[in-house]
Amino acid sequence: MKIFNTMTREKEELSKKELKMFVCGPTVYDNSHLGHARTYIAYDIIAKYLRYRQFDLFFLVNITDVDDKIINRAAEMKKDPKDIAIQFEKTFMDDLESLRINNIDKFARASEHINEIIDQIQRLLKKKFAYETRTGVYFDITKFPDYGKLSHQNTEELKKHRIEPDNTKKHAQDFSLWKRRDASELGWDSPFGFGRPGWHIEDTAISEKYLGSRYDIHGGAIDLIFPHHEAEIAQMESVSGKKPIVSLWTHTGFLLVNGEKMSKSLGNFITIKDALKKHGPEVLRLFFSMSHYRSPINFDEVNLKQTKNTLETLYNALSVLESIGKGKDSGKEIESEVNRIKSAFIGHLDDDFNTPYAISSVFELVDLINKYASTGKKISADSKNLIGSTLMEMCGIFGILKNNANVKITEDVKKLVSERETARRKKDFKKADTIRKKLEGMGIVLEDTKTGVRWKRKL
Ligand code: AMP
């Protein structure tokens, strides 16, 4: 199994079975938008798949509940920053649940790790990687020659960035570890004065506590490569003296709107809640899965509508499978075809989680179902089970095809479908129509085809 490493810019083999993965969580100052969903759905699928492939995964996400953005938002809303963070953390958690993101083992709030943060800063000061000024504590990037290795920037390129302008810093690129603040603001007592932590140190204090000084996979969207992840490397590798902090650096591509990152600051966003109301979780999950996690995706309502049709095709495949006549078949032929498709599916996902290719394998299975349905060939109950369960298993990785708890047509529905058929044969179209409407009310849509009537579940 290979994963693309942003550090080496190559796909690298996963060499061990026990994996620790850390994905940067949200700054909780507003409702999350579909751009966030893009990243968290990608990691949900990655985690699901790693577990499907028998990796023993521990998946950690932090919550940035101490940040200037939260404090500014609280001031705007005339509220306590702590209440703002609690409010938007709750909406984030609700969004994850609605999107069926359920593979994270541990969420860790920055505000609950202030001691660990202070301890890490003290160690950095002691080792002289950091220095104090009257405004706070800063990391001295000249003490860490590897600074820039993740974003592949040399010293000259790094100098172009203006990070946290503050004229007490030794170098413009030094980043803050602790910000001294007035006691009236949100903050904590520390050996370096009352204040609050910088963003980057929150994450390494949390990752060190739960994963140790070195772990396997770290992720987030590409905007986090610099300065955030670069700073995490500098902090942790300096504190521990061990490298690399992370074996595999992974980054998701952006969700774009007209070529620009969907973001709160550009105002071009749609909240997860609104998108869910319009499209439901499965359309969104399938929409994102149809692009590679590292590729940018253009947000497009037309594409989302098409994705709904694609999802319908998958649901239909289940009902088409159901409608195929039962009889003796050459079991081996079907089994080997299903196995071939499943190995291709696994091969694609083993290759840096190539979800779009994996979905094309899912559609090969759908084609197989349609082939049997259109030729009128019968297949055995075992073959039907094999095809159906493989389809569900594959779709399960993407978290779709879950709305079919009662996809097996009930006896009531079967009876109504057959009554309608009889009515149609007798040309009693009024009765046939009444039954069709009744079935629609039960969430079943009928489709008259050359090989007979088929039903599908309304999405
Ligand atoms: P934030 O709350 O802004 O720190 O973002 C939380 C996570 O969502 C980070 O990994 C971001 O990089 C990611 N993210 C934010 N906007 C987008 C977007 N438009 N597309 C993909 N990921 C995003």
C-alpha cells in the first residue's frame, strides 16, 4: 500500500501495520463550510480504508479552541470566546455526524492542553531554540536549518513571507509560541507571563501527548503545509532531537469556487448544514470521492445534481439485482468476475487512495448486474448474494449506499407491484396508477422496462 508523501514528493510504501494518524482540526469560530467537509470526508475514507485493509489505526484530531479568530468573533458577537468555541465545536461535531464521519478515535482541545504547551515551550527555551521578548516567546528559525524542508523553500524564498509582524522578533520569519496578553483577555498564567499559545505549538503539544514525538501520518489541506506544518516540524524535531516527526505527510486539495479556495474570508462558501439540506450526506460523499483527495475540486451545483443521478444508479443496481430471476448459473464464472473487480478496486485504493478509479471498479460491478438483467439470464441466490455484498462492501468504504436498510423489497411492496402488473395487463390503468402513487408514497418508484417492471428507492 502506497501513500504520497508531501515531504519526498513520492509515493511511499506503508511499512508497518500499527499506524498513528493526526489530522489538523478546525478553528471553531464559525459554522463549517463544504471546504472543511472535503478534507474531513477525505480522511474519513482514508481511515475507513486503512482499517478495511487491517491496519491498526489510531486517528487523532485536534480542536483549535484558542485562537485570535475566536476572540475577534466573540468581540463581534459580544460573547465570551469560550462560549463561541463551545458553540461552534458543537456545530462541527453535529456536521461530522450528519456527514457520517465516524472514524476519529480522539478529539483534543487546545484549551485542555495548556500545561503540555507550556512544558514544550519551556523545553524549547532551555534548548535555545526559542527566545523571550516583551511581547511573548518566539521560535528562532535560524536555529533549525531544516526549516522549509516540507514546503521545499530555501532561505531566500522563506524570507518573502511576512509572518506575525512584531518588531521585537529577531527575524521576520520567527513564529510565536506564546503571546503575552492583558489579563482582561482570554489567557492563562505561565512562566512567560499571562497570555495564550501560538497556533502551531497547540498541535505539537497535543500530538506529543497522544502519539509521541514521532508518528506515522499527518494531514490537513494544502494550505497547512506552510507555515503550520513546517512550524510543527521545527518545534517537535527541536524539542525531541528525533526526526522525522512524521513519516508520511499527506495534504488534501482545495474545494474551489470559480478557481478560488472556498473560504470564510472570501465569502464564497456554502455551509455544511445548507449543503446537507440540499443534497444529503451520500451525494456529498460520492461527489468528493469522485476526485482524488489530492486534486482540487470545483464546487458546482450542476455536478452535484449529476452525482445524485450517479448515486441513484448505484441504488438501482441493487434493485435490478433483486429483480434478476433466480436459477442455476455457472457460479465460478460470476465469482471470478467479482473477484477480478474487487482486486482492481483494492489495487486502486492501495495506490494512494485513488478513489475515482475505485469508483470505476464499482461501476464495473454495476455493469455486470445490468448485463445479467438485460439478457434475462438467471443467476443463483449465492451469486446474487456475492454480487450484492461486494457492491455494499465497496460502497461502504465511501460511506454510501447506507440508506438501504430495508432495500430488500418487502412482501407488501412485492404484492403491490404484482397487483399493479395485473391491473396493467387488464388495461385497468386507473387502478395501476393508484397503486403506483401508493408505492411512491412508500418511497418506491416503478420503472417499466422491456424485461418487466423494476422498482427503485426514491432518494
Ligand atoms: P480551519 O478551520 O480553517 O483551520 O480548517 C480546518 C481544515 O479544513 C484544514 O485542514 C483546512 O486546510 C481545511 N480546509 C479549509 N478550507 C478548505 C477548502 N476550501 N478545501 C479543502 N480543505 C479546506
